[in-house]
Amino acid sequence: MQASARKQAHSVAIIGTRGYPNYYGGFETAVRFLAPALAEDGWTVTVYGRRGGSDLTRGVGDPRIRVVETWGIDSKALSTLTYGLSAAVHAFFAKPDVAIVMNVANGFWLPLLRFRGIPTLLNVDGLEWTRDKWGRSAKAVFRAGARMSAKWATRLIADSKHIASFWKTNFARDSMFIPYGAMERPALPLPDGLEHRRYILLVARFVEENTISPFLEAAESLAADHDVVVVGSSGYGSELDSKVAALAARSPRVTWLGHVADDDRLHALWQHCGAYFHGHSVGGTNPALVQAMLLGAPTVARDTVYNREVLGETLFGFVKPEAASIRVGIAEILRDREKQEAEAVRAQARARVDYSWAGVAASYSRAALDLLESSRQR
């Protein structure tokens, strides 16, 4: 009872996402699970977001979560920086006991929080300055933000052990390892027109670092015998969108669904697929990958240190970012129904142990409380 009362007095602000609830990406998914769990654990929770960033079309959010929308410039180059600044300014005056900050681009505003005496947990995410989707200027901003984060964050959180090692080597900072989690789901109905364990699935944002072009080349030949379902887009009508549209137009067994916002539909696609291709090459623990694992999707993954860390030893191994390798890997998994099911069971068991949202949220809550107590001692 005393511990519960002690926690009730604590407040935490979450800075750096679009809002709550929001279904856009990895950080937003994390906050959807993290914020209510922190509230359940006794924290007074504030989530900073953007104008219109809280998606209430799927129901209402948790009434225990306070959502503060701040100002910013809605552009690809400036939105993260400007909304992060306005949220940091608001938090400066609100003075929460702890701030959880997402994205190293918000590292520029950490001195403001430090000056106010607000200890910070900063989730560094992946290595944004290595991603092809950003131009030279944006990469320079992310790199500078990383240096500021290394200097000014009270503690760092890395969602991958390899990311933590990178920060130790390059920025001389230790990190706490807290990965992303996945949502447990009951059995969902088979999507219309598809056969259980007989179709190929891709779920990704359309950027080359996600191995989209080699997959499309492999999929064109695989579609002679199997249905192929593609979920995702670039968000702005890129050349990759045109490639997928053209493939779907000339191949009757290729279906492009675009962005799927309905969790039931997306999760059903993962549950019933015969082969899920995960081609992400940068970042740490990928939220889509751990969700696919918990839903039992037999996975063919691009060979990277991050995917190996999450998947562990799969029954099918890993593939090169080449059409021929992807084609062989997917064809192998589709041929062996027994291995498909065995891999699904193995992946689910691993995800339940290592990547549950309950465990992730508990780790954040402990980290925030430890940070607050050590800050008060100092």
C-alpha cells in the first residue's frame, strides 16, 4: 500500500510522438501500450502530441492519460524538431517528475529539461542518419541530435542490444535495453480470397532499405503459383508505389492493399500467411517483426544483425537482399507445411518471453522510478 501511494505522487511526460492514441508507427504503437500501463502502475501520465495527432476514430483513449497538443510545422523536415521543441517548452513549465523522450532528433531540447531539473529517459530508436530516405541535411540533423542526446540525456534506452553496443562504441554511453513489444491476439478469420499458409505477405514502408525492389522482382515469379499480398506505401507516391501498382496490374495474383489501419485485418494477414518477408535492414528491434512473430507468421528475413537478434535461430535461416535469394527462401518455406507450423510455434514462444508489451511497460516503469529516485538522491 505504501509503495502504491508513493507511486501515485509521480508524474511522467512522454515527448516525441504524434499523440495518444495513434496508430502511425513504432513509437506511436509503443505509447499506445506504455501510457495506460504506466497509469495502471500509479503514474500520472501526460502524452505530448501534434494537432489532430490523437486518432479517436477507433474509440476513445484512456481517460487517465492527459494529452497535450502543441504547435509545430507540419513538414517532413521540420515536424519532429518543431513539435519536440514546443513539447519541451510546455514540459519545462509543467515540470513532470520524469520525461520519456522518443527520437534523438529531440536531443536538441534536452538541455532545457536538464536546466529545469527534469530527468530524462531517451529512446534512441535506430540510427536514423544511416537511412536512405533522409537527405544529407536531415542526416546531419539526426547525427547532431544523437550527439546532443549522448551528452544531455540522463539515461538512454536502446531497443536492440546491437544499437546499445553502437552507442557505447561511438558515443561512450551505456544504454538500458528495452525492446518493442507485440500484441497477443485470438484466432482471427481468414482474409477473404486467401488460403491458410498458402500466400506470401509483405508489410513495410516503401523505402529501398526495406528491400522492396528485390522482393517485387522475386514476387513476380512466385505469383505464378501463389497469391502475394503487399501492405504499405511510401506515403507520398514514390517510384516504389508505381512499381507495386504496375506489378499488381499485370499479375492477377498480386494484391496491393496500401496502408492497412485496421489491426484486425493486418493481424489476420500475419496469422494466416504462408511466408512473411521482412526486408528491413536498419534500426533495431522492428515492431512489425515482433508482432508478426507473436501472431505466428512463418518469416523469411533479410540477413542483418538486428533481424538475427530478434528472430534467433529460425528453421529457415536468412536471405540476402537479392531477388534470387528471396525467391528461394520464400519458396522453401511454402513447400514445407510442417516446418511452417513448427516455425510459427517457435516464433510465438520467443515473442511471448522476450517481446511482450507487459514486460516492456514494466521495464519502462522501473527505469523511470529508478531514475527519479537516483535524481532525488543527487
